Amino acid sequence: MSKIKCLVEECKYNNNCNCDANGIEVRSCGCKAVSCPDETACETFEHR
């Protein structure tokens, strides 16, 4: 699997700034046309 950088310290899948989840799901935050990272969200996030 590709290495996915994670900077969310509160996520249980964050292991030294790498995502250890088996898979990830990223979605838009309700925008019709996403134009920047702030308009996306990681649905795989789980609080530690």
C-alpha cells in the first residue's frame, strides 16, 4: 500500500505521521465542486 501522510495527531491511525488504516475514504464537505483541501474530509478518522 502507498504511504499516506497523516498530520491529525488525534487520529488512532496516525503512526509517526503515516496513516496505518487498511484503507481510507475521503469525501467532499458538501461543496458541489471541490477546489482546495479544506473542502475535503477523511471519513476514516477515529479518535484515539
